[in-house]
Amino acid sequence: MGARLVLALGMALAAQPGGAQPVKAPKPPPRLFASEQPIRFALRGPVQAIASSAASSTTARPARLILSSPAAEELPVMLSARGIARRQRENCDFPPLRVEFTAKPPAASLFERQKKLKLVAHCRSNPGFQQHILLEYAAYKMLNVLSPTGFRVRLATVDYQNDAGRPVITRIGFFIEDPDDAGKRVGLEQIELMGGINPAQLDPVGAARTALFQYMVGNLDWSMRAGPAGQSCCHNAKLFARNANARSGLVPVAYDFDYTGFVDAPYALPPEKLKVSSVRDRQYRGYCMHNAQVLAAAAEFRAKRGEMLAAMNAVPLLEERSKRKGAAFLDGFYRDIATDEDVRRRVLKDCN
């Protein structure tokens, strides 16, 4: 099924203006993202210093990544804090990390072909907070069910250690697939565009699916037409195209779901400009020009409801209470898209 979806996506992009240029042949994912099996590794280095200075510094510091499962290996890396909201101490006492390999991992390594990776870390030391991390991981897995362009993720148990190898804390986290690798996997190329783009430049099918997915998980903290001031498009989304010069048929791929109602992190607040009181209050942020594609996407979401629930329920260590809460939140979405008329009346009334 995945190969047919990739082929269909390539054919759709080729049909866009300028589509005479061929779509690149898809490549298999690197080893790290070719399996569902959780991994375990240690990060040995100045992790406490990185965490304590995260709000003011993203300076990279030398460390070691020591893999223990599924095989043993040790690699030199540079670690740095990343992100925006999760670097702030009032939100998280441990930031998400960027892991940069200082030497090319060998061909036999689990990390072959990797240069820089985003690691979603535990945010708060409270063991119960790991359920929020696992729900965010589940959001990626549900997007994978809907589209081959969704970023792949790899769940991990991470043993954080100081420079001397003494334990600091052990918590769940997950790696996010590098955008360049994600593009190669579906025969597309990530592109960086400064400033905003016109919604007409977006691939209608991809834009509709992205907007409806964000509505499903209750995400208000995103944009598929502009990034933060001084940064490339887009906010919590990446753009992909058939080649680096394409300026139409742009496919948005969403990421970063901690501010969603589905995850319901305690620090997550809706943007001030929106008239909603909670991230669990859905508001559609897609474009009216894509309404026909949204109706088609809603049918796709209905058809894959069971698969998406199965993807959530299959997440290791996700507690039954979290599964019930996640499923109940998704039930509200499916009531909103039960029929085409429901989609028009409940979802598309808010289109831009």
C-alpha cells in the first residue's frame, strides 16, 4: 500500500504546472527508521549543563552516544538544546536535543547515513509526563497511516549520564526522521523558502490532508504558508516539492505536536490571536480553496479510523488511561466529519 501511495503522490505532483520535470525515484529509509522496534542508548556528556542553560543557549557540546539495543556501538556526537517553547524553564526542565554526529557513522551502524537528528526528550522529570511524550509519538504514527510523506519516528529509552558515566535520569524519547531523508524516501526534495508563500502554491491534496490532520489532533500552533519572523516557511511544517526549483505543488509536512489537544501537555496554550480557551477546542485553519479536497480527505480519514486507533494503541508503554483519553478526543473529531454535510457545517465554516 505504501509504494502505491508514493507512486500516486509522484504522479499528482508531475501533473502540477511545470510537472514535466521527473519526480526523483524513491529510496528506502535509512536503517534507523526502517524498523518499529524501540531502541535503547545512553547519552554521556554535559547533559545537566545543557538542560540548565537551554533557555539562553543552544551551544553544542561534545558527548557520546552509546547504543545498547538492538546492538552495541558507541559514536561521538555534539549535543545541543533546540526548540522554542520547550527550551523555556517554565515549560520543561529538560529540552529537546539536537544530536550531531561528528564522524560519519559506519555502514553497519544503526545510524548509517545520519548527520543531524532531532531527539524529542522527556521535557519534565516527573515519570507521569512520559505519557505526553508517548501521545506525541502516537500523533506521528497516525500521520504515517494517512500519508507516506509524514516524518517517521523511532522510540527510545534514553539513559542520560554525566561526563563520568554516572546516571542522571532514564526517560522515554524519540528520534524524528531528517527532512532530507524523508524527501528521498518519497522521491521529493525539501525546499527552504524565506518569507510567506501563496496558498495557491500548495499541493491541494497535501494541504487539505495537513489542515484536516491538524484539526483532528487539535493543533493551533502551525502554519503552512509562513514561518516565524526571519525564518523559512513554515511554522511547524516543512515544504517538499518535485525538485529544488519548484514553486507550485508544494507539499506541507507537519511536525511538532506537543501543543495539540490530543497530547494535552500542561503548558500548552492556544495562540492569543485565536478566540479559543483551550488547545482541546478545535479550530480549522485550512484554506477555503481546498474545500473539495478536504471532503475527499475526510472520507480517507473515516476509512482509516481503525488503522489510526490501532497505531495509537500499539505505542509501547502508553497506559490504558492515556489510550482512552486519546480515543475520546479523536471521537469528537469523527463526529465532526461523520458526513460531508457535517464537514461543511462543523469544519469548513472556519476556513480561511
